[in-house]
Amino acid sequence: MRANLRLCLQFVPIFQGIFMNQTFTVTGMTCGHCEMAVKRAVKQADPQAEITIDRAQNRVSIESTQAREDLAKAIAEEGYEVAA
């Protein structure tokens, strides 16, 4: 088990700094203020993130180096429901 963990940890630095495009379904955004709140939350998690929001489709696309879980948590903490 430890050998496997050590092997996994050796590969972690390879992925740091790589921008990934991630799309979330976010419900509860009803206005421009909601969009700004989501953008602000994501920017706090990753100041370098590029965010595109399609409120009509409940879609938030984020280009970021941060883990998907961290971005989803940041949005959820603003009070919005986040799905895949």
C-alpha cells in the first residue's frame, strides 16, 4: 500500500499548473448578481481562472488549475447547488 501511495505522489507535480476546462451545472443563478457571486467565489479559489457562465443553461465553465472538488465547493459555499 505504501509503495502505491509513494508512486502516486511522485506524479502529482506533473499536473500542477496545467489548466483544465471543467463544466458544472449550477442551479439557483437568477440574475447578474448571482453570476458575479459565482465568479467571485471561483476567483477566490483560483485568481487565474477563466470563467464563462450560461445562466439560461445553468452552465458554468471554468478553465483552472484547481481541483474540480475545490471549485465545486467554492460555488456551493456561495449558496448555489452544484451538480456534475
